[in-house]
Amino acid sequence: MKLSQFNYRLPDGVIAMHPAEHRDECKMMVLNRKTGEISHHIFKDIIDYFNEGDVMVFNDTKVFPAKLYGNKERTGAKIEVYFLRELNAENKLWDVLVEPARKIRIGNKLYFGEDDSLVAEVIDNTTSRGRTLRFLHDGDHDEFKQTLFGLGMTLLPEYITRESEPEDFENYQTVFAENEGAVVAPAAGLHFSKTLMKRIEIKGIERGFLTLHSGLGTFRDIDVEDLTKHRMDSEELEVGEKLVNMVNKAKDDGKRICAVGASVLRGISSAVSMDGHMKTFSGWTNKFIFPPYDFTVTTDLVTNFHLPYSTMLMLTTAFGGYDNVMHAYKVAIEEGYKFGAYGDALLII
């Protein structure tokens, strides 16, 4: 497959700038990947497609407020800082991106907050835009994190062309978020309300969790036509024994195993053993999935409608079939579905 095969015409106004009023009442398209048949529903109808003993796997990563505005020492130049990951808790070191990068060099200090209450020093250049910051803060780690995140804003995808709002702190977070470390939310998980999660439990559908901390690399442009030459950014992944046992039992019993989101599908696929079952995993994955790909564990996928050329679109076509998915996207545009992280859902069965 080539990069150019993942382009399509995305009309103006199709990308959702805000989420649905109620998480589980957005639109949901259902695509049968064997027949290509399409039907239209609301999201909370998803429970009708699964039965007792089936497994839904969620990503329980927790998004932190990763965007801050700072000022450079002496000049006062306004600098945008995008936090990627904490490198060292004891020394308060963070891996960040800065804009405009040309103004920030090793040794510069940045001041954050209206009263410059938080100060950081640049100690390393990691890439053309990347820097390592050491924060100069006398408090303990918890106090420092509270101060840092109190100044931060939710980092929304670039295609959401508005400033982050206070409501995004809750809206751009799943109701089951637990393990902090993501910059990008697992968007398919945003459709699940607490009520729907309880209904899933009552019906006897198993709920399993892995943790994959998605970073800005999720949205990095692919700059090669030959997809075999693209390299995904590495992201931290934890797949525990409880999930592995749950999924493998369901697989052996002939039950459905549904990946809730692209990150979950990547996580499961990164933790597949030679015999086609799951195994535990603790480390980093840079798995890049595009057609053709053989999925030996996952039987169903919940995802959103993704933008042209995106790695998430490529993964979706690998699971649902290229022709099926591209046709479904055409229908979605005709039927007024919303695209992007705050948009509507696609269930592939």
C-alpha cells in the first residue's frame, strides 16, 4: 500500500470541534467487514452487538494537560511548550517540544504562570523542536506536578482549530482513565459513559484494560510514499496478566474480542505470541499497522472517523478491509457523520 491511497476528500465542517452533548449518544456506523454491509445507530446501541463472555478491551491511559505558555528570560518572548513525557521525577526533567524552537537554546530559562511562579531551564536539545527542561521547584514531586498541571491546558489535536476550553479537561478524558502519561486521548473510549460501562458489566461482557500512552507521534505526518519505510514513534505499553488470561480464555471459548480504539488494537497486536494468543508486555512499541495485516486475536474494532493520510485510517483499513472502509467513509460524509477525536464512531464487526 502507498501513502497516496489513503487520501479522500474531506469537506469543510466535517470535523467535530466539540464532543456530543452526551458521550454515548453520538452517531455510530456499523460495518460488517465480511459482507461490507453498513447500518446506522447511536453509540449506546453497541451493547446489542456483544453477549455474555465477550471481551471489550479499553485503554486506561490518562491524559495530562500538556500545553503551556511560557516566557523567555530577558526578552519575554512568548513560547509554546508541549509536554511529551516525564524523564526523571526526582530531578523534575521533562521531554518537551517548543515553538518557536529557534528562540530556545541550552541554558535559557522559561517562566510560567502570571507571577512567573514556575521556572524551567533548558539543559538539552533532543531534536530540532525538542528540548529537555529541568524545573526549578523546591516542593516535593506531588506539589510540583499539581503546580505544573494547574498551569497547563489540554492539548487538543491540531485539526480542532480552537483554543482549549476548561470543559476539555473532562471531555478529552475517558471515564475509565487511570494511568497518567498520555498526550493524546484514546478517542474511541471517549464515547463510553459511566452508565454504558455499567450496562456492559450487567450484561456479563468482560471489561479488560491495557495502558498505552499515546504521544504526538500519533499525528505526525508520513513523509514517504512507500509505507514500509515509515517508522512510528515509540510509545509506552503495559499489558498485564489479568487481561492476557481474560482475552486468551475468550479466544479459546470462541467469544468476541473487541478492541476499543486504534491504540488498543496496536497494543493487542504488539503483545501477540507465536501461537496467536496474547502475552504480557511491558515496554515500548512502535508497531505500525497498515494493509494487509493478519489479526489473530481481535474480532471487532470500535474507532472514530480519521483524517486523510493518518496512521489510524491505515490501521482501520487493515482491520476492516481497504475497500470496505473507504466506502464507509464516503457514506459517512454523505450521511453527516462527524470526524476526528470528538466525532462519531465506527464499529467494525
